[in-house]
Amino acid sequence: MVDQSTIPLADQRYHTPAPIDLLLGSDILGQVLDGSKVSLGPGRPIAFGTIFDFTLLGPIHDLYTAPVSKTESAHIVSAQPELEVSTHDIRKSLEKFWESEEPQLHVETTPLQDQCEEIFRTTTTRKPSGQYTVTLPFLHNMPELGSTHAIALRRFLNLEKKLQADPYLRVKYIDFMADYQKLGHMSPCHPSTFAHKPHFYIPHHGIFKSGSDKLRTVFDGSCSKPIR
């Protein structure tokens, strides 16, 4: 049996409760271990060598004197630490915790959710570039959008006044629109091309990030609109 006190441990006070300094995932475990290990004897942990010195892994139940009587205990974090709780209350609290963490075996879905999943399953494709594309899950019985042209036009005219009063903002906004068109996010369109199709006008405006001259354009899709 090896004397544990002679092994240079990464944490000499591992047996003393203390805040966690660092969590390492199994994805880098192979980079941490150096291949050496020392057995502390039957029923005791094994000391594995790491780049941080040795660390213990295994059972530790016989390193300490077993109590005469077995006591069930748990640490409950409560907003009322002075509140006394019985063993029965602790068990109930733990049961509720584990039940809340368990995933549902069967999740009930609505017809709309099933339709959305079917669209994703049947229309998802992958481009040569590696990007995935999928058809947008539009509703067959689309709700009435109402007439959004008037309020979008009014917001656009207000934006024009703002751009005329601020030449720097105007330049930035024109650059943004040119980039959007260049990237294919938008294209010129005459109202006659969609006059008899469902359509929606989205107002937009630009703001500068705090302490920066970078323009951020905000599309107001939740703009109040009249319903026909």
C-alpha cells in the first residue's frame, strides 16, 4: 500500500469543501493525463498523473472511519435557511427535483407543430457549400395582414427627413442599402408585381451603436397595422 501523503496531488486539500476553480471536460482529458498512475490499495482510489500533478479517482469510503449508525442526509438550498425540514420533506424535494429533470417520454404535439416538422423533414436540402436550406413553414390559411402601405410610407417619409438633416447618417444608410442589395437580401420591386398577392411593408430605421459609428438597421416587423 502506498502512503497517500507522499504523492504530490494537484489539490492537497481535496477532502475539504471549497469553491470550484476550474471544470475540465472529457474532450481534453487525454491532453491532461500523462500516463502514470499509482494504486493506493484495495478499496481506495487510484492516483492518476496529470500535468497538474496527481489527481485521485475511485472510491474513498474506507479512507475514513465508518460511523456507528448510518444516517441519510442531504443539503437543501432554500430561500429560508433557518427552516427546519424533516427527512420526509427532503425526500419529497429530491423526488420533485429529479422528476423535473427527467425528459418526457412522449411529448404531445399540435397539428401545426406536426405540419412544421413535416415541412422541415421533406424540404431540407444541403448546398454544395455545406449550407442547409429549408422551406419556410407558411400557413395555408394565412391571417389577414391588412393594409400596411400607408403606415410604412409615413415612416419612410419621416426617415427621409431625418436623413436630409444628418448627412453622415444618410451616407451610412445608403451604404447599408447598397450592401443589402449586393448580398442579395433585397431587390427592387414594383408594386404591380405583387398587387394581387399577399404582401407586407416593413418600416425600418437606423441607429448607431453606443460609442461606435457602425450603423445598425432595425426592421420593425411588429409595427402596428390596421386589420381589414
